[in-house]
Amino acid sequence: MMGAGGVGARAGFEEIAVGFDDSERGRDAVRLAELLARTTGGRLVAVRVYPELSDPGGGVERERLRAELDSLLGEADLDVEPLVL
């Protein structure tokens, strides 16, 4: 039974958060989250935890994560936010 939106209706995801590390499973998780974001039109938030940040805002780690995501996802036309903790 289809909802009121019918075929092609968005699933309602505005943001999709995914934990990421540099393992094969982490890369698979990002690829799945990318697919979900593209399918639903949602925004992808990739989260990576660092034991220690090089500066209070985590700018260096955020740029490193951005580069890793760009390498993994290519020049994707997708709203991706790197978030470091």
C-alpha cells in the first residue's frame, strides 16, 4: 500500500548521519549513506571521532575528513558535511 505521495515520494530523511573511519566497513557505510541521501534528497553528515584534535575547532581534521570523503565519493553533486568530534 502506497502512502499519499505515491511512487517517488521522499522517505522524509532530511539528514543522514554516518560514522566513518578509514576501514572497509567505514567506506561501505559512507557509500550506503550516499545512496540513501541521493534517493531521499537528504543531506549527508559524515562523523569521524579523533582521540585528540590538533586545534580546538578541529579544522585540520575536518579538512582531512573532507579530502577523504571527496576521494571516496568523487565529485558528487551532494550536500556533504564533515563533522569531527
